[in-house]
Amino acid sequence: MTVAIILVVAAVLALTFILGVTVSRNRSLTRTGQIARIEPIDIEAFRNLTDPAEAAYLQGRLRPSEFRTVQRKRLRAMAAYVQVASRNAAVLARLGQSALQVEDAQTADAARQLVDNALRLRRNSTLALVNIYAMLFWPTAGPAATRVLSGYERLSGAAMLLGRLQNPAIPVRISSR
């Protein structure tokens, strides 16, 4: 009986230690460390993948079987871009939430805008991924991630605004052109 009690106490202590290390590690991420976790997206390539005119052009030039093969590859690439955009939005939402506590009203407003855009992009990314994965079975030329692209561009602008307000010396870029 005492061995069981000792094992339970040891397990609780080990769990407390692991949770403490995890929480302190998450808190120790600095703003610069979080910005380093952002993976830039090639907006022009993403725009090309989501362009209905480009898909229509391919559909008109290729045989139906070739179009389906090419469109599935385009959809997989689109899904990869959407996943990166979603991960970047999660990082930026955390940055925005930490900036909400500042005294400066302009910075707090920019942080609120960043958080709103990031959360909206996360929601739209999830919906776009469902749409993209459904389209893999029926590769049509319909828009799958246009909301994600426009949301990502808004999020990029909000992140740059907040970054300039907080620290003009550190540029915040979440897209590459």
C-alpha cells in the first residue's frame, strides 16, 4: 500500500515538473523568437494557384485526364500554402494577444485588428482545407482558397502595422514577393 502511495506522489511530482517546464518554455518565447517561427509565403505563386482563370486556361488546353492530374497537384500545393498560412496566423494571433496589454491605444487597436484577422484566417483556412480535400476527389476549377489568400494579405498588413508600432527596427514580413 505504501509503495502505491509513493508511486502516485512521484507521478504527481513528475507531472508537475513537466508542466512547469512546458509553461516556462512557452513563456520564454520572445517576440523575435515568435517572428522567427513565421514561414514566408510566396503570394504570387499562391495567387496563381487560386486564380480561376489559370485553372480555366489549363482545363481548356489539357485533356480531361491530364487536367485532373495537374489540378490535383495544384490542389495539394494549395493545401500546403493554406497550412502554412494557418500556422503563421496562429503565431501572429499569439503576438497580437500579447500586445493587447500595452497602454498605447494605437498599438492596442493594431493588436486587436491583428488578432481578429488571424482568427478569421484560421477559420477560413480550415474551411478551405475541407474544400480542397473534397476537390481532390472531384478536381474542378472552382475557387478553393481565395478567401485565405485575401485574408492572408490583410493579416500581412496588420502584422506589419503592429510591428512598426511596437519596434520599427525589426521588420515583420510574412510574405515574399
